[in-house]
Amino acid sequence: MIAVRAPATSANLGSGFDVFGVALDRPADVVRVERAAETTIEVTGAGAQYIPEDPAKNTAGVVAAELGAPAHIRIDKGVRPSSGLGSSAASAAGAAVALAELYDRSLSDEELVRIAAEGEAAVSGDAHADNVAPAILGGFTVVRDDGIERVNADLSLVACLPDIVVSTRDARGVVPDSAAMSDVVDTVGSAATLVLGMCRNDPERVGRGFEEHVVTPARAALVDGYADACDAARDAGATGVTVSGAGPGVLAVCRERDQKRVAGALVGGFDDAGVDATAYRTTVGDGATIL
Ligand SMILES: Nc1ncnc2c1ncn2[C@@H]1O[C@H](COP(=O)(O)OP(=O)(O)OP(=O)(O)O)[C@@H](O)[C@H]1O
Ligand SMILES: N[C@@H](CCO)C(=O)O
């Protein structure tokens, strides 16, 4: 039996739609695999009742089929589905790393990411790799068709999960088809600032790099309480706040000394809007790890 811990991730970070992603130190899924004649899946943990155990509909089962590696797969969910914290990607990444080990396949990180992204395609309709790349490689990642860049970063983050369901499939439907040139210029400036901030472990630059005015407002409209939560987090010292992935999760960056206050402020802001929420005080984490 092989067991792998695969982390939650936050994609986009505002200015890097479908490009940027970051591994979070917590929460995480644990994926356990054993060889079997055909693939079966058992899911327990956070939101397990909403996750299909049919291998053709579960990201981990799709990965097993892609790899030609049938197994009994047990997934203990730490990352709630439809959260914006890369729940489906955590299972896909965990399965890819665990099954490659179980079947002695020597695959590069890029190959593992491509296979895990096929699992994502099965649920969201699109093989975007901005969650599975950091879930496998850890750190902050930049995903493009021609390869993946990765840097380590040391930053205090808060991931806040309101008790609302937004599926990635639905949230991709509200992304505008085009953008004004002035918004494109702003986004490029933000993205460049964010990358510098990641390389320098600088929460100010990373926070400014979250600014983006095309995709984020369309996604934020799907998240009740988003504006209240952002205002409260900024007042508490967050240097940046944005929608995590496709939402409804929210990601804040801050200085370490402000992390506890920012977490409380995000939960309080959602509460003011009548929405229950859970906050995870976290950092940039490692990728999927064999236990
Ligand atoms: N192993 C799995 N873990 C979680 N969700 C899964 C899994 N397999 C299939 N799904 C389905 O995928 C959907 C959740 O994925 P979705 O991409 O919408 O959310 P997410 O991964 O939390 O968000 P995001 O990609 O924005 O960070 C749900 O419909 C769920 O049933
Ligand atoms: N980049 C993806 C991440 C969610 O899986 C999106 O925003 O739709």
C-alpha cells in the first residue's frame, strides 16, 4: 500500500488566471492505493457525500485510467469539494504520485502534472493545470503550455472557506470572453509585481499583485459576503485578498504577525453578511509527499 499526502492549492492569485498557483501547507487529502484487477474508489472525510465513487467521475479514478494503473483507491478528504482550494486537484495529484510509485513508473514531474490535469478535465471540462502543478511540485508555480516554472516562497497566508458551493464548471461560465487593453496592461503589471514578491518573500508586493479587474469581479459576484470579508481582512492587515481559484474560497496574504487577526476578520466579515466560514492559517507548502 502506498499513501500520499496531497495539499490544498490556490490557483490564479488574482492576476494569474489559469497560470499561477500555490501549494498551501494545510488542509490536505490523503490518498491510499493498493494494486487491484480493476479500479474501485472509497471516499471519506470533508464533503465525501458530494464526491462520486465511480472511477470515471472521480479525478483519482481518471488518473488511474490514464496511467493504466488499476487500484483500490481510498481518499480521505481534508479539502472540501467545490471550495476553490483545489479539492479535485489534491485527489488527482495524490493519485498520480501514489500510482506512479505503486506501479514503479518513473515519470517526470511534468508528466505527472499532465496526467493529473486529465483528472481535472473530467470534472471541470478543462485540463487546466494551475492547481495540480503546485499540488505535485509544491511552492509557487507558473504553468504555461511550454512548461512549468516553480519557486519556493515563505509567506503567511489565510485561506477562508465560506459555507457556499460554487463549482469550477459554473465559475468558468462567468469569465468574460474579452478584456479592455487598459485591463490587460494592469493585469500584466500586477502579475509581474506578484512574481517579484514571491521571489523576495514580500507580502506587500504579492498582495498588490493580487489586483485584477476582469475575472476576479465576475467570480466575486458569486460569493455572498466577499466584499465584507475583504474589507475586514484589509483593516486587519492583509496586504492582499482575492478569490481563491474559482471560489468560493478567499485567499489573503499578510505579515506573520497579522495572520491571526486576518483569519478572524475574514470569518467575521462573512458572518456580518450572514455566511458561516472557516479560516485556515497557512503558509506556502510542499507538494504531494509519500507518507
Ligand atoms: N476526488 C475528488 N475530490 C473532490 N472533488 C471531486 C473528486 N472527484 C470528482 N470531484 C468532483 O469535482 C467537483 C469539485 O471540483 P471543483 O473543481 O469544482 O472544486 P475545487 O477543486 O474545490 O475548486 P478549484 O479547482 O476552484 O480550486 C465536485 O463536483 C466533485 O464531486
Ligand atoms: N484557473 C482555474 C482554477 C480553478 O480550478 C479557474 O479559475 O477556473
